[in-house]
Amino acid sequence: MKNERADYATYIIGGFIGAVIGMVAAYLIVNSPDVENNGKPLNAKRMSRLGLGTITVLWGLINPGSGHQL
């Protein structure tokens, strides 16, 4: 068995990076020009686009070069 400490360090670093990216994404969504017009940062259409975009990015990271086939 490999060094388990290195595995935990990878998870901790990945979690920290993910949290920072999430905070930056939330900041950008709240301060986007669309929010000033409607007053609501997220609606059903925007949430579905955001969710599908996230799934697409994660799928590309998990299976690089395999396309968008499920």
C-alpha cells in the first residue's frame, strides 16, 4: 500500500481549491450585470445551465478525450 498521507494531502488541496473556485464563482454570479436588471442572481434556467455546465466540465476531467457521450 502506498503512503496514505499523500492521498489525504491531495484531497485536502483539491477541496481547498474547489472551495476557492466556488467562492469566486458565487462572487461573479452575484455581481454579474444580469443581477442588476432582474434583482435575482439565480433562476431555474440559469441554475440548470450552471449545473449542466458543471457536469460537462467534470465529465471532461474524468474521461478526457471521450467526447460528450453518456
